[in-house]
Amino acid sequence: MKCQQHLAPRREPRNEAPQLPVGMSDESSSTSSSQLVEDFEGEPDEEVDSDGGKNQTGQSGPTALSGFASLRAVIRIKQKYQAMKLRRQEMAHSLVAAGALAGAPGRTSPKIFTFEVPAFPSVPQKKKKRRRRRVMFPNGGPRKTAPKQERSRAMYCLYLLFAIVFVQVYNAIENLDDHVLRYDLEGLEKTLRREVFGQQGAVEGLVYHLKDYLSTYVHNKPLVVSVHGPSGVGKSHLGRLLAGHFRSVVGDTLVLQYYVLHHCPQEADATQCARNLSSVISEMVEKAEEEEKIPLFIFDEAEHMHVEILDVLLQLVASKQSNEYLNAIYLFLSNLGHTHITKHMLQNSSSISSGRHSNLVKELTPILRNTLEKHHPLWTEADILPLGLLEKGHVMECFLEEITREGFYPDHSNIERLAGEIEYYPVVAGREYSQSGCKQVVAK
């Protein structure tokens, strides 16, 4: 049995190439193969030394043969691996060269996973700044900036026009204030309210027309105002107050008070009076134009005016005249239409109160206009202001004013006695209207 055991053939290990671990890189595989060669080369020596003289007889041959066989297998594997590595490098170089010629990115060998931990640098790397991509323009031209939009010159002209209009409007407003202050219309209104009794509506209308006309120096027609009323209601007194105020404002040479019965009493002299009046008005208008002032022409007792004078005045106040004739004020004082005024007030005395003087003017104006336009076409160009009848209280105020002006002591009982001597219309709705107004006050 022992002989059979010694004579039994010993199984030799197959000369199979050792399998490389998956994921091993080229360098690690080369190093491992070299280590295997060195190990196999050192194993026979160690076995010979360890066995000593035991294996020198009979067993040294098979052991050496098996060791050389494994060594040859390892060497063969190493050579084959190096050949494959060389072939792979040549293919990589050829692919890199071909990619460089064709402009394609170069290919590299595939990365193989290993358990070796890569050594990271201790110093932190700086982040690279991302470059902004350059804007490409069509046709490969240089970089161009967007053209600046040029403003139209018409806009500057429009701004200039706005500035000119603003300056003109501002100057016009300043001129309005200058004219109103120059003629002192507020002072005139206070004077008329204080010294003209019982005619609040007419005073308000007259001041309104003056303010509207004198607020500017440029006009398209002259201002023509016609004041009408019965005898003794204050027409001539109103004219004297206006003349005195304008003389203090524009000067004595630019104010004309024309009394028809005094300047032209005879009808035979009407033509010559009309010529003289026209020349006087022309001279005053030209002088006022040079001084940039507005003259005032007052015609008292206009009901006695001759037709020739009325025709000349109509030509002067017409809107077709030159500019200097447009800057003038014409005031006519007459008792034309006094019967309509008296009749209206006596019939409507119950509805007339102290607070309705402006309504009285509105009610009487259309009635008087129809009558006056039939008298002469001159009144078609005029603004009509009617003066109403005076009550007994107004007559007493006239007496008080006259007595104070003469320097006498204002005795109330004496004033009532004098006012009782004046003739009145029959009492209507508790109102007594004077037939002669304040005309007899001075005589008393």
C-alpha cells in the first residue's frame, strides 16, 4: 500500500493564467504580474532550503517542473498583457491623430475603477471665473452699438411756442391788473354807491361794463353805454361823477362833457356842430392812442341831439373804424323812454323790492331797446341801463347830502318837512315815488 501511495501520480495544478481582479488598471496589473514572477522565482529556492535533504532524492524533479510551468504561465500572461497594452496605446494614438485632423475631440482610454483613494490636494483650488460669451453679430462684422434716436427739431419749436404763449398770457394777466389799477374802478364803484341814491342795479351794470372793457387795451369795438330815466333820478349827477373820476385818472384833456343845448342849441348849426365834434373826438382819440389811454366822451341831454350829430357818432362807434377809434368810451344820458320806465315801476311796484334792482334792469332793457332803435340806429350799438323812480326815502337822502355839503346841521325833522313838500305819485303797495326825483332839492 505504501508503494502504491508513493507510486500514485501527483496531480499537478493546471497551468491556468491567474485571473486579474475586475477594475484593475494597467499599471496595477503590471506591478502585480511582476510581483508574481518574483514570488515564483523565489519559491523553489525556499522549498529546496526548507526540505533539505528530503527532497533531493526522487521529489526534486516534479516540484521543479511544476514551479517552472507556473512561472512560464505567468511570463506568458505578462507578455500577452504588454502586447495588448501596446496595441491599445497605438490605437489611442491613431484615434487622437485622426480626431485632430477632423476637428473631433480626442478619445482616451476608459477609466477603470479601483479601490485606491485619490490624493486630494490640501490647498483648496480657486474657482475659475466664467467668461462671458462674446456676442456674435451677423456677417462677421465688428461690434456695433445701437444708433441713438435723434429728436425731431419740431419738438424744440413746439417747446418754444409753448414758452412764447406762456409769456404772452402772463403779460396779458399783468396788463389786466395794470389797467384795472390805473383806472381805480373799485374807488369809482364806492363813490357811485355812496352818492347815487336808489340806483343800485344801474350802478352795478355800469361798473360791470367798465371793468370788462378797461381790463385790456385791445378791443374790437368802443364801449357805448346809454343811461335812461325820468327827470331828477340822477343821470347828470352820474355823468359828473364819472367825468371827475376819469379826469383824475387819464387827465382833463382826454375827458369830454358835451351838453347838447349848450354846444349846439340851434338846428341850423347842426352840420357845423357835427364837423366840430368829429374833429375834437379825432384829436382826443389820437392823443389817447399815443399815451396808451382810453378817453371818455359824455353826451348829456342826448334826447335833444340833432340827426347830423347822431349820424357822425354812429360812424365813429361803428366797428369798421381804425384801431384808435376802437379804444374809447361813449356815455349817453337822456330821458328817452322815461314813460315806459314810469309805467313799469308803478304797475309792478308790489313786486319790486330793494333786492331786485338788477332784475328791474333786465326787465326794462328790452322794452327800451325797441323804442330807442326806432329813434336812431345809434342805439343798436349801445348797452342800455335804465334808472328807476326814486322813493321818498331816497329823496330824504338827497336832502341830507345837500345840507351836509352846504355846511348846515342835518336836522331830521327839517329834512322830513322838506321831503314832504315834493310831489309824489299815488301810493302803490306802500311806496311813494317822487315825480321830480331829487331835482328840486337844490332849489329848496
